[in-house]
Amino acid sequence: MSDVSNATETAPFEIVLDFTDDELLQYEAVSAHRSAARTKPPGSIWEGWTGPILIGCVSASAAATLAIASGAVSSRAGAGVAALSFGTFWAGLWVPGFIGRRTAEQQRKVAFDEFRTEWNGARILVTSQGLWMRHGGLRSFVSRNAVQATSREAELFLLHLPRGRPMVIPLRLLTSAQQARLAALSSVETEKGRS
């Protein structure tokens, strides 16, 4: 009887990856948090409020100067110049942020689509030697020695490799026994992230 249970504990199993939007957002958040923790970029004028306020002031001054120079507003019409400067300042302050958020959202969607195209339907065969992966016409092998740590974050199971982003598997695709087998590939396992 113990031979049968031992055989099922070490029998290879296959995972077919299928990511939802929520899982991709969680993976992006985990990856961004980890990369930000590793490298903090040097500060610049565009961090915080300095950059947007500077853009607002420059655009307000330029708009007021152009309005007076073109004759649209006389230099004696203080209320008109003030209203124009005020409106232009706020437009200069907020428009770059709106454009930046829109661009970031478009880039995120493209990245999600590329990730889905590459990894949805990918197959991972878990054996006692490691992980055999097949996706996009490529086949690769990750030795069990290459898995430095495993962790569970949100609805994801992460396998941390020596380089690059962690390999991610949605928890909904794994049974508790399969999670234990994946965790056994590494000597370090954490519940809410890698230390």
C-alpha cells in the first residue's frame, strides 16, 4: 500500500497554464514590487510635484505672453490674462499625467496580450528532476537545483529562479498536493513572499 502512495507522490504531473486578467494584474504588481525593492532609480525633477508644477507655470506664462502678443487680450485686461493663465496652468499641470496614464494603460494591455500569447496554453511537466516546459514551439528544462525559492502571493504560486522574473502558476490550477510537490523543488518556501 505504501508503494502505491509513494508512486503517486513522485509521479510526474502536468500543468496547462491559463491566466485571468486578475492573475496578470497580481503578477505585474508582484514583479513591480520586487524590481522596485531591488533597484531604486535616482531621483529626478519629474518625481513628485516639481515637474508638473514647472510645466504648468511654463505653459501658463507662454499662453499669456502669446495671447498678449497676438492681440487676443490686451495687457490691461488683467482678469482675462489671469483667467487664461489659470486655465493654462491647470491644463499644463494635469494633461501630462492623463496622457502618461493612458500611455501606460496601453503599454500594459500590449504586455498582457504578449504574455497571454506566449504563456497561455503552455505546458509544464513537473518531475522529480525538475520542470519541463513547452510553449510557443520552444522546449526547456529547469533543474530542481535552479529553483531558489517558492512563494504564494495572492492567487499565484511563484518559483524564484536565479535570474529574471519568477515563474508564475495560478493557484487555481494546482491541488494542495501539487503545491507541496512544487514547494519541494526548493529548500526555501515562504507563505507571503520571498524574504
